Amino acid sequence: MDLEMHQPIPASSPADPVLSAAVDDALDFAEARVARAVRDAEIRFPVDYPSHYPVFTVSSGPGVGRWIYGPNTDWRSGFFPGLLWLLYRRTGREAWATNARIWTAGIGALKNRPLDHDLGYRFCTSFGNAYLLHDDASDPGGHQRRAAGEVLRAAAATLDLRFDQAGIPACALRAGSARRAARSGS
């Protein structure tokens, strides 16, 4: 399915007006929360806000609703740029794409680092959406799609390093070897 970025997609189908209104309200609320997170990051971290990724909100107590930030190495770091890309898809507003590019770029530095098995969460939501949500109209010449595709392939190859030929996670093999060596006294 080709997504055309120059034409924002409707939030919901007009088939059920009550459901449509509820979905629109939920998406408008989500958009306002994400906009507030962007502003909050810019205020709290004025020098380097794109290196601070909103990863979750406080769910109870005095700080309820406040964003907690993490570095690009946090397994949840790709979700926020992914939200920004999806808001760009929904609204067609260039400001969402600009912010998505800024926060997505910081994750790209990890494409060759086999940190953990969560590379897909970081890269598919950020660079994956960047790749999927550009077309010839929004990316003449395909430069952004090509760059996103290259990062996705590099991250996939890096994730593949965590597995051996039989599909067993390399970390499990190392842990098993260490346990066997400890039991045998080696």
C-alpha cells in the first residue's frame, strides 16, 4: 500500500459517527500529549533535547502524566520518534516530520551496536516509519527512504550477530557455557 504524505489520512471512518468522534478525540488527545512532550524536552534539555527520549509517563502520585526520559540506548527510545512519524502521517504537518527526523537521527548511531535484542523496537518504529511514510512527493529522489533503508539493514545485520547458525541466541550460548564451566570447576 502506498502512503501519500501530501494528503493527510482521516483519523477514522465516517461509517459510525459516534465511534469516529471517539477515535478523533483520542487521536487529538494523543497529539496534544506528544506536542507537550516535545515542548517539555526543549525546555528541560535546551542544549541537547533530541538526545533525551520520552519513554513513559508517571502513572500515579504527584508527578502523574509527567514524562520520564531515557537515552537512545533505552529499549523504548524508538517509540517516541515512531509516534512523531505517525502524527506526520495523520496530519501532514511538516513540524511533526522535522521532530521525527531529529529524534530518529539519534538512534541511527546505534545501528552497529548489538546492545540487546530490542533493536527492532528502536529501529522499526523510528527508521521503519521514516522509510514507510515517505513517497516520491515527500522525498523526491528517494534520499530519505534510501538512508532509512540502509540504517534498517545495518541494524538487522547487527541484531543477527546475536544469534548463531542454529538460531540460538548467542547470549544464551555464552551463559550456558559459563554455567557448565562453573559446575565443572574450570
